[in-house]
Amino acid sequence: MTTHTRVRRTPWGDARFYIGIALVALSILGVWLIVNASRSTVPVLRADRTITQGEALSSSDFSVVDVSLGAASEGYLSPQDLAAGQIATRSMAEGELLSSAAVGDAADARTTTLVVESSVGLPAGIEPGTVVELWQAPPLDEGFDEPRILVADVTVASLVKTESMMAQDHPAVELVIDRSDVSDVLSAITGGAALSVVPMGSR
């Protein structure tokens, strides 16, 4: 009777053994890369105060902080990225990281600022960075017409301080206004309209 002897394969003689080792090594390497990336930080700029849309950006308005952003770090500005002639293209809250999307050149700005007196005082909570609507009541021969929105979605740049008694009854604010709306606002001011600053959503 013929006896067949089974040849026992050694593990290192099987290609699947080496493929398994390679997969384990790649898995360990991938985990190491992810952990190492999460630990790495980059210096970026953080706003020390509220910055309004259209305002010129200065290094004195920011602190340098080291944060871990991973691949998203390319979307934020480091200290060497901030250059002269740059402005905020949107308002930024204190403590917010400066993103590249929030920075533009002053030459390309579509907004400007105008000082407006509110005929009915300012609501509580109005401060730089507050988004408001500007309402007007056009003058009539006697009194004023019904109030209506003159410009929607504008931003308060600053509260204008003055010592005059009249200013206490008609406080003034500096508003960031789109250049396309400047003519309408100036016409309302020179035409004697009663202007009011109304926070968004308070109607």
C-alpha cells in the first residue's frame, strides 16, 4: 500500500503571511500618523475684540495662539499672513480665529461707513458688531409718514459719543453700509427723515 506524505507548509512560505504582516504594519502606521497630526499645532491669529465688517485689520487687534486644526489650518491666517491694506469682509466676534475667508483688500471693499442719528434712541444691546435694520419715516407737511425699512442687514461699527444735550435725545451710530445704499441713506438724512436703528428680529 502506497502511503502519501503530506508536505507541511511553513507560515513564512505562504504569500498570505507576508500580506497580513504588511496590512498590520500599514494599520499601525496610519494610526501613528493620525495621532501625530492631532498633536501638532500651528500659530494662528485670534481676535482680541469685536471687529466689524469693513474695518482695517491690524496685528494689534489679534493675539497669536497655537491650535490643532489639522488640514483645516490652511483656511486660517498665521501672523506672517496679515498684510497692510487688508480689511474684514464680515464681522468677527472676540475670541474668533481669523479665517482667510474673512479677509479682503481695502481696494475691493463694497462697503463704507456713515454716521446716522436715531430719532427714537437706541435699543438696549446695540453695540459694535450688532446687525440692525435702518428704518425711515419720511417727513410730511405735518409730522412724518409711516416708518419703512430704508436699509436692511447693516452692521453697527461704533457708537458715536458726544457731550451735547441734543445727542442724548438723538444718539448717533456709525453703520457699515453697502456702497449701493449710500445714496438712499444720504437722501433720507438731508431730506429730514426720522431714522431709527432696529435690531434684526425685533419687529
